[in-house]
Amino acid sequence: MSGAFAELETRPRSIAVIGAGVVGVSTALFLQRDGHAVTLIDREGPASGASFGNAGGVVSASCAPLGMPSVLRRVPRMLMDPMGPLVLRWRYLPRITPWLVRLLWASRPSRVEEIADALAALNGGVEAAWRSLAAQAEIAELLRPVGWLEVFETDAGFASTAAERDLMARRGLTFEVLNADELRQLEPSLAPIFKYGFFMPGCSFVANPGRAVERLAEDFVGRGGRLVIAQVTGFGLAGRPYQVLAEAGDAIDTDVIVLTAGAWSRGLARQLGASVPLDTERGYHLMLPSLEPGLGRPAIHGEMSFSLSPMEQGTRLTSQAEFAGLEAPPDFRRVRGLLGAAKRMLPSLEIEEMSNWLGFRPSMPDSLPVIGPIAGLPDVYLGFGHGHNGMSQGPVTGRILADLIAGRDPGIDLAPYRADR
């Protein structure tokens, strides 16, 4: 153990965790294990945000950031494609421009290498943290070790993953390249139109993300944790204990504050003295009926950038990264326009929309979350900005934050995830 973590904080304290998505609930559970009195606060309740509607991937083998040069070269074409996976509502352009400039800066080859190192280090603890919480909450059946699959119809589509595969190979991360025959053996229900599969066999899949996070929250409450449904409006930081202020005028006294409010974290972090370039990638899903024979695992259409996930409650079609902020109304036209392509990908799929959803991914331009303390403000911690990796990295982020609060060495260098990086 390094000298910086030599003094363990062993006394139980009161801790307020703001945000009850997968990051916040996981943080509350790991803090609870250390004997702290934890209050979990959320504006709508557990799993009410991006933790509810994602594709369910626990993708521990990935290390490629969003800002890969190969991805950015395709952005103009994606924006002009009326059915493409990337949407920018042009009224939002002035707001998102600083974020996009930072994204371009983060896509420099040297910076991509640094980001890949940091993602690989964080993802190294993903599976163990998830298994620990799932076993405690008795939801191990929802965490399925079936791998993560991306499929390609064309040589050019598969070739576009070359840089990602190179990053993974140089960091010793496991993946397999499947030919058409191997792909049909793995997923016989897919249409025989795909030439390649890019498979990460060591990854897992949460078969009902919303129910999983709700069950984790129930486990937290069942073990004595306090859950408060309230909109946090500010903080009292002048003395100790701190106060978390809610819209109804309530004030919660606490020794420690942990902000894990996902897409709503930016303004609250600013009130705590941390300026972070967080913005929102909006994502959509449609729920379709279950099917037989179905998929054994989520499958991503590589060229068209949508996924089909075999959830407990049906097949989930997930797509789009839309830049429009938190207030713009949803627009389901693009994701509905993918139904024909989804049927072509999976011929047994029934095109019957049972429900739809819009969620907000809290995204940092360098694809790295913010994890750690706020400089100059004792006992205040941040844990947000996981982008597309929130379901994967939520539990390990919670474990790291609990380690920091206890004075334990978290086992990885946290400098890449600092709020002031």
C-alpha cells in the first residue's frame, strides 16, 4: 500500500450519495459494507435514468475511446445520413461546440493511447465488482457471462475496427475475430449476411438493467440504508456537517458528499466548486417481443451502429447518439426507421413496438469518467461521466469511491479521472 493511503478511516460516518443509477447505488452499497450510515438521494428513484434503458453490456475488454480518429472521419457522413446513428440538433450546436472541440483534442493519437490505458485499468475491475454486488443482492441470474458481439456485412465495415483491435491487442485484452461459419455457430438465429464477427468472450450481459439496479437499491434499503426521493438543489458547505439541500426546503446533514447524478451532475458539481466539461448523449430504445429462436447475447450491427439485446422482457433495439441536451423532446423517427434493418439482421424478429424510451448518457469528451475528490473541499467526491460505459463501470466506480473514503488504496492510478484534468 502506498504512503498516501497508509491511514485508514475506520470510524463510521454519515454519507449522502446523490444519484441512484447504477453508479450511485453501487457506491452506496460499497460504503454500507464499510459500516457508514448512507443516504441515497435521487430526483425520481433508482434506475430512472440511463441505467434503465441501456443495452445491458458489461464490456470489460473494451478500451477504445469515442474520439478515435477512425470514428471522427466518419462523423460528417453520419450527420448527413437521415438514418445514421449520430444526430446533432443544430439549435444545440452553440452549447455543444466546446465539448466537440475537446473531443477533437482528445482524439490525438498520443492522447488516445493514454485514454486507452486508463479505460483498460478501470475496466480491469469491472467483472469482480459486478459479481460481488450481484451475489449479495441475489441477482446473479441477471449477470450472464455470454460475451459481447459485433457483426459486419462488409470488409470495409470490419476494417474500420482495426485501430480498436490494435489498442486492445497491445493491452492484452481478449477478443476473437470470427468468420461467417464461426459466427453462424455462435449465433445461428442471425441472418447469413454477415462476413465477420468481433467477439469479446470474457464480457457479461445484464439481462434487465432496470430491474438489476432496482434490486441493488432494495438490497441497500434492506440492509438499513436510507433512500430519499428528492431533487437536490444545492449544498451547505460553510461548516461541518455539510448539508444537502432539496427542492422542498429540506436539508440533509452529512459528513461526506458523493455526487453520482449522471447527466444531471454538471450543475451540481459547479455548486461544489468543480467545473467539468460534461454533456449529454441522448440514446433511444424500442422494446420488441421475445422471440424463439433468439439471440444468446447482445449483437451490434457494426455498419449501422444499432444493437439487439435479448432482455428478460423482450428484445431491445438500442441506437443513436443524439446531441440535443436534457430539455429537447424525444424524436423516435430514426430508431423506428431501423426496424427494417433489425428484421433483416434477425429474421425471426417481430416488428411490434411494445414500448419506447429516451435516456441521457453523461459523457465526457475524453471518454473517461470523473472519479475522485474535489481539490480543496474535504470529504466531497465525484463519480459521473461514464458515457456509454455506465452499466459496465458503475460497480467498480462505487468500489473505488468507497476505497478513497476509507483511505484504502484503490489499486489504480486515479490521476486520469480527476475533475481538473
